[in-house]
Amino acid sequence: MVLDLQVKTDDPVSTRVRAVIEQAIAPETRNSYDADAFFADSFIQRHTEFESFDAFCQASPCERDSIAGIRRLSANERNDFVERTTDFERWSEMKESSAVADLITLTHV
């Protein structure tokens, strides 16, 4: 018996898939990615001491409580903050792990 099920793919899903693939391929060079999509709250909750990405940004040692503020920190400041408050030693590790988690999640959508 063949089930005739159709899966609706909304623009947000296709946009998300593109962004995740871009993130996985070149996480350091991606600039146009939405911060909320970049680190899902579930990822933040599993791998940091924070409940949301907003809380992570607010606790960071930057002037602006946003991904832009975190990006403006020196590499050492960013890595020190990540090492103190997350399961990762470096910002790049955290971003790469987020990309992998998103790819795994999207394969089950």
C-alpha cells in the first residue's frame, strides 16, 4: 500500500536549510545569518548555562547585547567567555557544533 502524503515545504524551512548548509560549509565567513536561527534556544540550553540566546548575549562582555556585539569582541575575549559559560573552549567550536546540530535536526524534519 502506498500512502499519498505530501510534505509542505514553507519558505522558512528552505531558507533555514540553505542557511544551515552555508553555516556548516563556512561557519566563520557567514555574516547574513539571523542570530536566532544561528543558535537555537534548545542548543543554548543543552550546551551553556543560559536559557536562551538572548540571555547568552546579555551576559557577554560586549556593549551591544546581540550577535553583532559578540562578533565585535576580540577573539580572546569571545573565546574566554565561551570557555567560562559553555561546553566549548572556543567560539568556532560552538558555531560548528550548532551547525552540525541543525543539520541533524533538519534531516529529521
